[in-house]
Amino acid sequence: MSAAAGVAAALALLAAALFALASAVQQRSAAAVPEGAGGSLRLALALARSPRWWVGTLADTGGYAAQAAALAVGSLLLVQPLLVTTVLFALPLGARWAGRPLSRADWSWAAVLVVALAAFVITGEPTAGDDAAGWRTWLPAWAVLGAVGGACLLGAALRRGTPRAVLLALTTGLAYGLAAALTKGVVDLLDEGVAAVLTSWSTWLLAAALLGGTFVQQAAFQAGPLGASLPAATVGEPVVGAALGVTVLGERLRAGGTEWLLVALLVAAMVAATVALARSAASSGAVP
């Protein structure tokens, strides 16, 4: 691993730790607001009056800053998979708050995730692509993301409880995955000055993706238990971000031949471990 990749990995892990803290604090704040009259406006106003929610927002902002710094020196294919370690930080954090030890299954799944991530980075050797792409290159991806996100939001509007929380969390993953891919281009524009950043369409689309994702995430936290929303959002963002890195920005893995089979198995192991750990972190008594 190059020095730049090592820095990117360290920053990605810092981002994951901050995101874990933010999710735990914000979910507790959002869950305290009952669904019903007032809808989205009531949720927004209630959260704005919660000091605890602002602490979570500060952690979330720090996490995004660390993620942006990681993407400035590393590829989406490296940084985004490492963000699933959010669950590794959320699990002991929640267990400590709840005063309970981690189970043998928790330790086993954590080991699977760590080994799978390390093997993925070593075997796949993710390579950087373009930092940004023109809007015409983005069009097919936007069409797919818009269709899937729209379907999730429509389904969430028609459902309640756990199904609604899962659909909103999936939408959150789509928004944040898009934001991660756009972040690389916006960070690259910083070299050209503030004017270049403020006049770029990618900056405003990034802002919309971040704000929309944040609000939908709070709605997911309010709609159901963290065990419903955390796995979907935790897996969704890295998958979408990595997919956009390949399809839009031209990033690649250096795996060849039978190594592709190993990469596929490692990705499946990472997804399974992330879902299991996210459910455990969000289970009764794990995350407040």
C-alpha cells in the first residue's frame, strides 16, 4: 500500500468512528419525536431544539470532513468499503453505554469484517480513476439513482414501522453514496479557488445530496428501530459510492483471473458481517 493509500485508509477509519458516534446520538434524538401531526416540519423543528442532536451533527460533520480528506488522496474503491467499519465502532460504544459485554458472535463477525476488508484491499489493489466527470457522463447514473430513490420514497410514504425505516435508510445510502462520488470532484476544484467551487454544478448537487440524505436519515431513525435502518444505510452508501467510482469515474481493481472470485467472496463476507454487526449494535441495549 502506498503512503497516500495509507493516509486515505487512516482518514476513512476516523470518519467511520465519527459517523458511528453521530448515528447513535442522532437516532436517540429522532426516535424521541413521535410520528404524526406536523410530519417532516415537526421533526425538523424538534431536532433543531435538541442539544444532543447538535452534538451528533457535529460528529457527522467531522466524519464527512475526514471522509472528504480521505477521498482527496484515495479512491472510492478504497475509502468507501472502509466506512463499513462504522459498525465496529458503534458496537463497543453502544455496549459500553448499555453496560453489557460483547457476545462471542459479535467478536466473530468483527473478525470476519476486519479480515475481509484487509484481504479486499490487498487482493483488489484499488486504483484511482478520474476525480470528476462531466454531466453527460453522469446522466445514466443519475437516471438509475433517481428511479431507485423515487421508488424507495414512494414505498416509504405508503408504509409504516420497520419497512418505512428500511426504505428511507436505503434512500439515505443512495444520497450519501452519490455525495461521496461528487466530493472527489469538488475537493479537486479547491485548487482552482473558491469561485470555481461555488460556480460548479457539482458543488450544488453535492450540497443537495448531503442535506437530503441527512434529512431522510433522520426520518428513518424516527420511523423505526435502529436495527432496521443502520444495516441498510451502512451497506448502501459504500456500495453506491464504489459502484459510481467504477462506472462514472473509471476506478478499477487490479484483480485478475481467479482473484475475481476471491474478491466476490470477500465482498459478500463484508456485507454479511456488516449487516450482522449493525443489527447487533442496534439491538436492545446496544445503542441507546
